[in-house]
Amino acid sequence: MRPLAYARVSTVEEAVETVTAAPGSAFLAGGTTEVDLIRLGIARPGLLVDINDLPLTGVEDLPGGGLLIGALARMSDVARAPEVAGRYPGVSRALLLGASQQLRNMASMGGNLCQRVRCAYFRDGLSPCNKREPGTGCSALDGLNRGHAILGTSEHCIATHPSDVAVALAAFDAVVRTSGPGGARRIPIDDFYLLPGDTPERENPLAHGELITAIELPPAGIARRSIYLKFRDRESYEFALVSVCAALSVRDGIVAEARLALGGVGTKPWRARHAEARLTGAPATAESYAAAAAAELAGAAVRRHNAFKVELARRAIVRGLTLAARGGAR
Amino acid sequence: MGIDLSAEAAPRRRTTVRGPSDEPVVLTVNGTEHAVNLEPRVSLLDALRDRLALTGSKKGCDQGTCGACTVWVDGRRVLACLTLAITCEGRQVTTIEGLTTDGELHPMQRAFIEHDAFQCGYCTPGQIMSAVALIEEGNAGTDQDIAEFMSGNLCRCAAYPGIRAAIRDVRDARAPEPGATGDGG
């Protein structure tokens, strides 16, 4: 592991100033991604700025029933916060189905949003990888790509975004609040995640020294009956092959409003807007759900080992919407 | 708690940058303060094992996958391999060596022995630190909960049935008698 300098800061202002002033520096929150990637030699900060003392750990009410989740709130605490479990059960469930309890106790919400991909070619430090070393190529295109994305891919990168909770946050139009050298801003989560395109090394619009301070969840009555399903190679402590966050509002057998987002299949947490458009106004039936799934997956680009994800995602969407129409429960 | 963006929350101070060479660091482990010199890159796991000779916490994967290094920081179970030691200044670290009281094994340690909840024993300290925390968290209600909330501790010998039995025993020994009332508060 490369040598590191270390500083512990106590305010947001000090954190932003310290990282902004040192080009080779990075924030350190839970460290579950950062320390791992430093040890692997993938991340190479010369200075870690420890932000764990910043007062950003709360979960607070927003006017109208929304929530403000502090960027340093830990996954395990947010998952069991009554406001989150009660108003956004899909968010709570997504958190609980991610990682292990030890990691959830460490990992912050802001850090979760910034976690790097699990692509083996990115992590091995050796293979050509446009995300790690732009211009070297993508080893996953014709490599072992069973876990890779089928939506939002490019010829330069097909790595799947690994976060569960970001999928649920995408379903409910979360907004990422930041403070940076240029001041504060609010970034809708769909804009926070960038498609790989021809710049896969750039995953979000954060400037150097810009710190996530909180995540806003806007009021959403529909979220009270949201569900999160996760399908993976083992029952626990594994990344998703496909995951679904869904919420439906059904009146007189007709879908009045739908929220649907997918994990495990996209290069970013995938808000399924094509499917939502198909669902709105359609009968709340398995046929409608299948048609919505087909609409979303029509744009899927599969590779040698991940074609199964299209059918798996189709079934997961239908099951997720069916459960959501029944009023959630899990 | 809360979310406070104001700079007034703490008086502005000059940020101290430490390292990358050795820095004096005070670690509080099992209630005892230890003054050590270490580089900021040293993990809590390496500091415990190599500097403080507390070798109960085990290094399995060193990448946050296996759970053998599970310890508590400020009472919460975390992975010592992904924690930098220097970040633990001012925090309370508890390791498997801190579970015994006056030489008496913790009930979870006794239960692991009674249920033969290990073969090689390498994952056991991490399993036990996780298991005690699991019950404190209130996540040991059902076998399904136990399996889910212990999934971060891998056992290559597959002693899982014994581990779950040990956890059930300790959980049930702590539970109030059936029909018992609460504290009235």
C-alpha cells in the first residue's frame, strides 16, 4: 500500500478547503471502497481527509413529508430509521440487502453514491480498462462479462453500477446536495450519474473538493408502499444480477402512477422511464407489467455471457410490479 | 446528530496534516490506551496484530470480504482491515481479547464451545464479535435474520449450523421470561 498523509477535519468548509488545496487528495468517510481501492493500487490519493467528525449524520424531516439524509449517516442507521422504513420502505430494503452488517455500519450514504464499479478488469490494476486508464480499451467487451450491464453501455465501458440504494433513490427522484469550491448545489440523482459514453473515467459531476453533504428525498406518497427485490448468485452479501425498486398507485384497476428503477443491469442506477410511461394509464395486470418490461429492455445490448439478464430482468420487473400492486410488504 | 453545514459549529482551526511517515497515535483498545507510532496507511487490523500483539483479530482476505477481522469501534461491529488505525483516535476499539471478564469467557464464547461452532477456528473471533453485536442490535430474532445479519462472516469449514445454535442459545438466555412485563416506562 502506497504511503498516505492524513488530516482530520471538523467542518464542511474545512473539508472542502483542504481537499481543494491538495490536488492528490480525497475525502475519507467509511473507507469501505476507498481503503480497498488504495490497497489494490487503483486509487492513489496522497492525502486522505477524514470527514467522519462532520455533523452530517442525521435523518431529518423536510416540509411536505420528504426527508433529508445526512451524507455521513451510515447505511445501517438509515435502513432502520423509522422515517425511512415507514415512508420509503424500498430505500430501507435496498440498504439492508446491500453488503454485510459490518460494512453497512461503516459505509456512509454519500460514500455509497460514490462507490466504484466491481468490474474485475477495473479492479485487477493490470487489464486494459478505459475507466482506470482512459484510452487503453475495455477488457470486458469480449471478456468475462456475465455480471456486466445491458443498459446504458458504450463501446468503451460496460461496467454495472453496484449500488442498491442508489436504485431506490433514483426511483423517488432523490437530489444530491453538495458543497464545493464553487459553492453549494443540488444535483438530481439522474444527473448525478453519468453514462460511460466515451469518458467512462468520469462517473459523476463532482468537482475535486466538492463534498456530498446530504441526500434529499422529495415527498412521495407512492413510496410508502414501495418494494425492492434483489436477485443474485447467493442469498446474501452479494451484488445484484438484477434488482428492482417498484411502487404503483392503482385506482379502479388502472395504474395511476408508477415508479420503477433497476439495478445490476445498468451502467448507472437505471430509472425505467420507458416502462413507467407504458404503465401509466394501463390496467394493473401481468400483461401490462410484461409489456412495460419489454419496452424498457428493448434497448438492451447484450454480450456473450450476460444475455440471460434480459429475461431475468423481465421476470424481476413483472414480479416487482405485481408485489408493488399488492401493496408492497417486502 | 443532525445535519449542520454552518462553519460556526466549530471555530476555524488550522488543519493538521500528518504522515506519510510515522505519527504518534493513541489507540484505546479494550479500555486501555496504547501510544504507538504508525503511518497513516496502517490498518487497524495490522496495528492490533503487529503493534499491540492482539492477534485474536484475524486477517483473512484483507479486502472486506471475509469478516475474520471483525471488531467493534464505539460499540459497532466493523471490519478492521478496511479501517485505518489513525482514524480510531478518540474512539473505543473492542477486540475478541476484550470480551472476557476477569478471565471468564463471554457467554457467546462458551456457547461456541458447547455447540462445536468451529473447526479450524480461524474465522471464530470475527464470528463471535459479530454474533454478540448481532444480539445487541436486535437482529437475531429468527434463524433467517441470523443467517442474513451474519452473512458478512464467512466460515470455510461451514460450521454455520453450530454458529446459529450458539447464537440462539445466548439470545434465548437473555430474553425476558414469557409473560414478563416491560419496565413500565
